[in-house]
Amino acid sequence: MSTRKPRNNALLALMLAVASFLSISAIVRTALGAEIVVAEEEQLRHGKVLYASYCSGCHGVNGDGQGPAAAMLIVKPRDFTSGLFKFRSTPNGTLPTDADLMRTITRGVNRTSMPEWSLLPERERMALVQYVKSFYPGFAESGPGRPIFIPAPPATLGSPESIARGRQLYEMLECGRCHGPNGLGDGPSAATLAPDSWGNPQKPFNFTKGALKSGAAPEDVYRTFMTGLNGTAMPSYADVFDEPDGENVKPGDAWNLVSYVLSLRTPSRPGTQVASEEGAAVNAAYRGDLARAGYTAPLPEPAQAGANKESKP
């Protein structure tokens, strides 16, 4: 006859139940981990096939921008192995997010040989994003930068007062040294710029005509001012606008500069790309890409001075 007390039996049963639960949990965690690895490997394999079909002709099989068509292109294909990406939502000198790469693949790059691939299913475009990242170890080692905060455009955007203030900033920041006093791309420094990091001649953009490479929506222009263009002479002005002194630079002045630049792009000029409902729709889709990639922006607040301080590398 057993002399074990009922209390001890209950304790033993509890211990056995806990041990069983931990064992099952470990098996489940192992299975889930294996599934994740398999999914990532499958995505890379799929991306490699897609890349060979659609991208290697220009960017090369090794992602170094040395594809068979590269020599015939005026604007050379991006070298993915260098880790330099111009169009990002992340601070200057940092890597782009998955959503940034997705956006470039989806929208293409105006005034270059990079077409838009929006007709590819989203699953295939995301597989391409993962495969492109595999060419540069930094994506796995340090990951992308933190996306900058882009507040909602103010109601004053495009107003005469905002445009006038933007022109003052344009002159104060010496934008005209490259882009010219009237935004024609004919500033005194324009002819002296060295080639960019990919060997392309650098010519400051003529704001009065032609398609903006990274988009014409106000948020697109704002983003370019705040992130700069890696590998080129176009710097980031995040330090200037994130730390306004209240005299030379005031909170919200970045939007005034956007107002002035967009004011140079009037519909009456042939070939001008203006911020439109279509541009706003594309930008909204981009924000959806950001959300799917796990990035969320805080709600806009009246004064956002210094909002991007934590984003700096």
C-alpha cells in the first residue's frame, strides 16, 4: 500500500505537466524556426531566378552593375555590392529599408533605364528585394537605418508666404550654387562636380522641367531634402531643419523649401511633372509598403523640430 501523501501526488503531477509543456513548446519553437529558415531560403531561391530574368542584364549576375547592357547605358546601373543606395527613407549614409527597395522596384527611377516593375506580383517583387540585399553583407550585419519622420504637409504648403520663405531658405542654404539662382541647374558649381560614386557625370537637376527621379509628391521632395542622395553631391539637410535656431531656421521651414521647389514646376512648362493626385496615391501606397514591412510613423504633431534626431547614424 502506498504511503505517498495526496499533496505529494499533486505536486508530482504538476511537475510532469510542466515538463511535458516545455518539451512540446521547444518542439513547436524548433518547427517554427525551421519553417522561417525554409521560407527565407525559398524566397532567396525565387528571387535569384527572377533577378536572372529581369535584372542581371544591367546589374550583372554578381550585382556589381556590370551586366552586358551596362556599357550602353548613359546612367550606369546600381552596384548593389557597394551598399550605396540613393533613394531611401533612412538617414544619410545608412542602408534602405525593405519598403524603400520595394518602392524603387515598383515605381522605377525616372530619367534612367530603370523601369517600373509594378506588374510583377508583390510576392515576386519582395523576393527580388531579399535577393538584392544578399549582395551586400551590411544588410545582414547592421540592417537598414531607421526611417525618418515625415509629417503631414501643412495647410500653408504652396501659399505665397510659404513660397517666399522657401526662396529665402534656398538662397541661405546656397542651393543655387549647384541648382542655379532660378533652379535651372546652372549654378557656378555645376560644371565642377566630380562623377558620382558609380562614375556617372553629376549634373544638378533643373527644377523647372523633367521628372523628379524619386517622385513629385511633396512628401517625396521633403524626404530627399532630409535624407540626401548617397553617393552624390546632394547632402542631407536633416541637421539644419531638425535643429532650428528660431532665427535663421524656424520649425516647419523644410516644408517652405518644398513649397518653393514645387513652385518652380508649373504645368505651363512642357514636360513638367507636378505633384498630382496620382503622385499622392503612389506615396500612400509607399506608406502601405512601410506598414507591411513593420515600420510605423508617429502621428503628426504641430511642431516636429528634432523629430529625426534619433534617426541619425
